[in-house]
Amino acid sequence: MITGTGSYIPTETVTNLDFAKHNFLNEDGSPFPHSNKVIAQKFLDITGIKERRYVSDHLTNSDIGFIAAEKAILDAKIDPETLDYIIFAHNFGNVKNAALQTDIVPSLATRVKHSLRIKNPKCVAYDLIFGCPGWIEGVIQAQAYIKAGMAKKCLVIGAETLSRVVDRSDRDSMIYSDGAGATVVEAIAEDNPANNSGILAFETASYTYEEAYYLHFGASYNKSEDPNVRYLKMFGRKIYEFALQYVPQAMTDCLAKSGVPIGQIKKVLIHQANEKMDEAIIQRFYKLHEESVPEGIMPMSIHKLGNSSVATVPTLFDLLLKGEIDNQSLNKGDTVIFASVGSGMNINAIVYRL
């Protein structure tokens, strides 16, 4: 069971208008024929993103992961010394403001354990690199440890500072944001085992034969920049088509494993990189079941928070549980689906009952 949640939403708000002075370029370095105002409007129409959050200059990824972790531990009302595992899902480690290198020595999980002042050496801390689906995969791993009798309490963190690995000459940089979400996953003895709470089923897959480099590191589109400095790049159309083909099916397979009728799903929490892509995924998912999409089934945070990679789903879950998403709520006994897609190309899904 997930017994505690926490998140950190950075304080620096960046609106689409803040990109007005950016010099957006094509991959070959040529300028766009449209003004930044037109680019920003088209971007909003496609992604739904109006603003995003960036971390303050003095913070790093492990810092915000620690803040979210502290909140989750307080929410779960546990002693951090009783944690068996700390799993920190990220992709780029600590990238300090204006730095050219990532820093993952020691691991970010180790740094969080240090910041939590945990003395117990049997609390194992490690990082998980799995693209945007990293937090969901971390929860799956935590559940596996618990099922195997190797753990009773795990802390799973998803955090990223994408603002520090983007090419400011690339329009895609407008998608990305920073943030952190964390959860405590515990072995809980239910008063009534028939309640069947917690993770009911999961599905994970990695597509690498043709899809491995849909997200990758590449040189800036600004040819005057150092070509040896690399930035996050993506083939947006290919990712969209990939997600639409495979994510609804993964969700369907996961739901079938769980034995839960689709009509009992209260919410679907999808990794949020693009509003239109998520809407297409949810439409296809329900079409596979010959059902109409229920109103309000897919809570959204992308409009104000952007795509914070591994942090999007745990942050959304935390905000939803805390009543901070307008016209959305969750209650004990509700069944939800978590789903994500990201670099690798990896996809995963969980059917979870509160």
C-alpha cells in the first residue's frame, strides 16, 4: 500500500510569454518563419501547457527529492530509520545551475538517505534510470521487495530538473519542467483481506529494436554553441505514434490481469507530456473496451506544471489526494490506473486500489 505521499513544486513560474525572446531554430540551425508569439500559441494548442516550474538556482535534483521524501514520510507517519529501501528515479542526476556535467556520485538516493539522517545501514539506497516511467517502475520494484519478504517499507522518489538539460534554441524546451514526488510503500495487514487493496496488477515493457533513441542527447540547434555540450532531444511525432500504439494496450493488459471491470476505474493518472497525446491515449484505451470516456476520468496538472518527467505522476497523485486539483478527488476503496511512457522506450502501468 502507498501510505504516504509528498511533492515539491518549484517556486519559479515560467509562462509561455517568457519564451518571447528565445531564438528558436530548426535542427539545421535555420530560423523559423513564424514569430515566437505564433510558435507559443501553436505550442499551447498542442500541449495544453500554459506555464511550467523551474527550480531556484541554489537547488539540485537531490535537494527537491529530499523535500518531497520528507513530506511523504511525515504523511505516512513512519520513522525513516525503519525504511528498507530508498529508490530514487531520475534520468540526469544532479545538474547544478550553469554546470556542464551531471553528478551522480554518490547516487541521489544515497544523498537523500544522508539528508534524512538515517543511520540504519540496512536501508539500501539506489537510483533507477528508466525514463519518465521511473517512479511507476520504482513502485513496482518496491512491491516486489515486499512480496518477496525482503522489505516492509520502501521510499520511492521521482524527481527531475529538466530545465538544466534543455536546448534553449529548440522549441521542445518549452515542454519540460522541474519537480519532485515521493511515496512510502508499505506492507499493510488489511483488517479484511477481501478488500484487496494496493497494487492489483502491473505491466512493463521496453521497446528498443527501433525505438531506443526516440529520446536522446544531441547538440544544440544553435551552431555557434559548443557541439560537445549535449542537450535533451526527441523525435516528437515518433513518440506520439509510439505512445498511442502501445500505452493503451499496456493499460488494457494490466487491467485484464487485475480482474477489475473498466467501469470501476475512478481515475487514470497518465504521465503528462502532451495534453493532446494523453487525450488520444485515453480515447483509444476506452475504445479498446468499447466504452465512452467518463467525464473527469483523467486529472491534469500539465497546464501549470508542464512535463517534469518522473515527477509528473507522483506529484499529480499527491495533489489529488490532498484535494489540490480542481473538481477532482479520490477516496478509500477507489481504483486507479497509473501509466507512463518515456525514453528507452519504456512503458508501464499499475492498477491500484486505495
